[in-house]
Amino acid sequence: MTLKLYLRPVAPAAKSDSSSAARPLAGSDRSFERCEVILRGDGDGVRSDILPLDRIDDWVTAQDSGLAGQAEKTLEQLMRPRAAFAGLPMDRPAVMGIVNVTPDSFSDGGDRLDPEKAIADGLAMWEAGATLLDVGGESTRPGAEPVTEAEEAARVVPVIRGLSEAGARVSVDTRHAAVMRAAIEAGAAVVNDVTALEGDPDSLAVVAEAGVAVVLMHMQGDPRSMQKAPMYNNVTLDVFDYLEKRVIACIDAGISQDSIAVDVGIGFGKSIQHNLELIDRLSIFHSFGLPVLLGLSRKSFIAKLSHGEAPKERLAGSLAGIAAGLLRGVQIYRVHDVPETLQMIALWRAVEKSP
């Protein structure tokens, strides 16, 4: 039976709280000294143990001699500093502000259909400290119907052009190659695709030829069907395996490894328990050696765990989820509430760095 190895750093801590045995997590100011070591076979049987770093290779080799040396390679990926992503340093948290120009997004649909309003709101986020603005023209909320590529492009291109000409760093949230191309021509530096460049056969070539950065997200199904009884053998490992295949496809297509970030897709074909497990186990995704993006702002599972709050009343839960991401070393946060998120991150980092 073929076994696959996974390593998940356990309880990453501030470097000031670490022992001499600890290693830096993704070149950041967090470190780890133990990993959950996971082996999964072809039949989805999983065995695991939590071990100090200096015992991992011996344990893995004892389970399967063919895996000797793989743990060390994965540890190197976990430790190595991340390259800048679209010009953004990845040794500190980065905040991506959401600028939806749709009539039907779950939280802010219709708020920014007017391009001038969208540009003004986006620049307010930028001035507040967002380091990336994510412009989307097609809702991907559960049950959403697709729009034509022409309509989507008509919504996003004027806003992307206005924001980029004002000096903001902009990403386009789209799954359509034609929209990607138009957005890049308008100034987008990042493509953020819920289908991980799999939804349109031309997407890989568009991103590779343009040389822009890309966020690869996991989604089970499509927006119309994704929340109808989603199922996994092991949600963390299944999402990991999918994203790994998409990273390889991108590199094979000529996209630079340093231009790729990954997103586990909270709420995209996941139950509440799936979402919670993925958030808890986010540190495993540092094994790619790439930046990790977390997008959970205002999502419905927050209200389902609380008192059914409307989307714009889910700030506290959103911040709690971001704090969980900070503890696990996530580099990029996609949010609706930029000033509040930055305030929370500033306080969290100050406490972490306090002697």
C-alpha cells in the first residue's frame, strides 16, 4: 500500500516563547517544535502521531522505509521564508479588502454597483491600511446563478482601472479567463479564482502569460450546488491533495511558484464542522511553501454557531476566526471590515511581541 506523508505544525508560538528546539514557521515571527505526523494510505486509512521535530524522520521511516527523507523536505517547506506575493511581504499579516460590485453577494450585494461608489469605498479601505483590494463582479454565494462574462467584465473593469490608477494593488475575483484578461489589462496584479484556475480551460494560460500572482481556492461543486450535503473522506487531507494538484498544474503551465497562494475555501462546499476542522488545522497548508489566504469574513457558519446574526452583524465572529488564523501563521486575510481587522491584528501582534 502506498502511503502519503503530511506534517502539521502543532501549537505554533511566538518566537520569544520558544525553546532552542523550535523552528521558524514560514520565515515568520512564529515557531513550532512539534508536528502531527500523518500517513494516509490508498484506502484512506490514516495513522498519525504528534512528535518533536527530531523524532519525526525515524518514526516515518519505521512506518515506511520508502518515505525516508521526505519528512525533512516537508519541514524545509514549512520553515522557509515566503517570497513576496504580488509585491507584498509575507513575513507579516496582509489584509485584502473585499470590493464586491454585484447586486446579489451574500453580505454587501448592491452596495457598490455604482463604479464611483466602489472606487471610493475601495480607496477608503486602501487608505485604512489594506494592502490588496479584491474586486468581484459575480456572486459565488451558495445558490448563486452565474452571470455572463460580458456583464461581469463590465462591472469589474472600470473599478479595477480606477483603483489601480489611484495607486492601489488590486486583485480580481473571477473564475472566467476572459474576465481575468480584461482585469489584468485594467491593472489587476492578482487573480483570485474560486475554481483554482480549473473552471475555464484558458485560465492557466492567461495567468501564465500575464505573469500575475494567483490565489488558488478549493471549492467542492459549484455555487449553485456546493452546500447540498458536502462530503469528504478527510476534509483537511482531501482539500490539501486537491490544492497540491492545482499548484503542480500551475507550475507545469509556467506560473512561478512564488506567484501562488492557496485558500482552503471556507464555506465553499463545506459543513460547519468541515469549516471548523479546516480552520483548526490550517498550519498543515504551510507545507506547500506558499502563502496561505483565509477568507471567512461574515460567512454564514459564524451565525449558525451564534444567534443567527445577519451578515453585517458578524464582525466579532469574523475577528475570532482571523485570530485563529494568526495563531496558525496564516499570511493573508480576505475581509469586509478592514479598519477593525487591522486594529485587532495590531493589538494581537503587540501582545505577541511583548516581553
